[in-house]
Amino acid sequence: EVCREKQEAAIPLVRLFLHYGRIVPFISAIANAEVKRTQDPNTIFRGNSLTSKCIDETMKLAGMHYLQVTLKPIIDEVRAENLRQYVDRIFTVITKSGVSCPTVMCDIFFSLRESAAKRFQGDLDVRYTAVSSFIFLRFFAPAILSPNLFQLTPHHPDPQTSRTLTLISKTIQTLGSLSKSKSVSMPFSF
């Protein structure tokens, strides 16, 4: 009751008692005091008391490895699976969108393809890499990264969405630069 901001008191207290191996007796003492003051069993440890803040802080510090071992593999899998699904969907719509590509862009890409193929006759893949560097690295990836700049969204995405879009954009850039790979077929033929 001495401190208004319970969190400000909890952090140094927990660190001090953890360091000296006395966290359990400390939390037991303040928990017992709180239990004695509680009138309704349905509200026990429900408030933002010093006890609850100290237990929260202890769980954060002492339980970090436990969380890493318990949840991280599944959370990473969920994130990777979501990312994989988004990348698959975006790459699929890009590769199937060639017929929708504006004529002027197709004409420019055809010109780039012919110029690169003529200059580097020994490199059969150059006709794809010359085009993919523009279509993926300079068109689709930036639009994914900053959709608001391309009028795809009315405002800049929230930080979580922005992080996901950054990962998708980087993956699309990588896929676009791998056009030499036999496993990646180019979406456009100009």
C-alpha cells in the first residue's frame, strides 16, 4: 500500500529476492497477507496487487526458459505455416496474373528480354532474370512491403501486419531472384 505503482515496486523486489534465493518466502508472505484481506474467494489474486505484480514478474523472469521450451516450437511453426501460406497464395496469384499485366508493361518486359537475350546469348536464363528483377524486386515486393504507397491499403499497416508483409516481401524477392532455378517457372512469357 506504500507504493502507488505496484509494477515499479515489483520489478526491483522480485529481482532482489530472486537473486538471493528468497523469492518463495517473500511471495508467500505477501500472498498470505492478501488472502487474509480478501473477502470474496472469487476475487482472490484478481486485482493489480503487489502480490499479483510480483508473481507476474517472477513468472516472466524465472519462466522464460520454460516458455521457450514449451511454446516456442509451436508458435514458430504457426508463424512459419502462416507465412508459407501467404507466400504461396501471393506467388500463385502473381504467376497466374500474366494475362492481366498491362500491355505497356508487357511490351517493356519483352524489350528487356530481347535486349538481354541478344547481349548474353550464352545465358539462356537471362531473358527471365532481366524481367524478374523488375517484376518481382521492383514492382511486387515493394507493393507488398508498403501497400499504402501503392494504394492497396488506405494507411500504413499495424506493426504486426507490417512485419508479416516484410517477411513476405523478402521471400517474394528471393523467389524472383531464383528464376534461374529449374523449379521456379516464370509467370510471364513476353
